Amino acid sequence: MMPLKIVVSEAEPMDIMLAQLFLKLMQRINNDIVLVESIDGWDGTNVRIVVKKKEEEIIEKIFDSIEEVERQYSSPGTIIPQIVSQDEI
């Protein structure tokens, strides 16, 4: 079982989108996902996604998932990810 922690003081639309993104990622890359968290990155990124191995196939699945969630909420370009491997953090 993978540890899971969800902490939200007041749910905002972005929090709901991130929860949906997490579900999509679990469906697509379950064994490779380590962490999904909101961030305020210096480069405009707002979501950190940590994976076990940062491979092209996994990155493609992440971007497909992001696109689906943004389309679902009619919010293209809302999720700006920082994708890192476990050994980069």
C-alpha cells in the first residue's frame, strides 16, 4: 500500500483538478507515481509530479492526463507541471 496524504483547508478549483489528475495518473502510471503536490515554482510551475523513473513514455502519459483533466474542467493551460524523478529531489 502506498502512503496517501490529502490536506486541504478550503477546496479551490485547482485542488479539485489536482485530485482528478492524481486519479488519472494512478490509472495510467500507478507503480511509477511517487508524489503529486501543488507548488508555487519560480518558473510558473504549479504542480510537482515525482515519478520513480523519468522516461519519455511516462512523461507522455502525464501530459495526456493533464490535458484530459484541463479539458474536463474547461481550463486549458491551468496545470503547469514540474516533472522530476525520485532521485532528483
